[in-house]
Amino acid sequence: MFLAAQVSIYPLRKTDLSQAIDMALDVFKKYELEITAGAMSSIISGEDENLFSAIKEAMQKTSEQGEIVMVATFSNACPVSKHS
């Protein structure tokens, strides 16, 4: 199934937020997901197995850097995909 997710990552008690965010984006790229990075969140989309595996690995890897909050919203309808 093709899914999309809006993902936000919030490193806690850090002055440099970009390291954890960049790490998560690198994980998403590794799983060959489509990525639209934004200022407050990113939209990732792809096959459900890849998407959920990438979310899990991104949480694990960013958590190694310290405390993290990750917020994700999943949809099989928006954005509408040509994969439907």
C-alpha cells in the first residue's frame, strides 16, 4: 500500500536541531521514499513497509543523540498518489 506521512522531529535540550533532523532525512532517503522537506515538518511517501521501517530507524538513530519527540500523521489518501 502506498502511504504518505507528515513527520516532525523535535530534539529536546539541544542548541543544534539540524543534526537530528538531517539524520532522519538521510534514513528516509535510504529507504527510497519521496521526501518534501519543509520548515516545520517533512512529507514522506512510499510503500508502507519502507515507510514504517524508515520511521522506526529514524526514531532509533535520532534517539541515540538524546531526547527526541517525533510526531507523525499517516494517510493513504493525501496527498493523492498516482500509485492508488
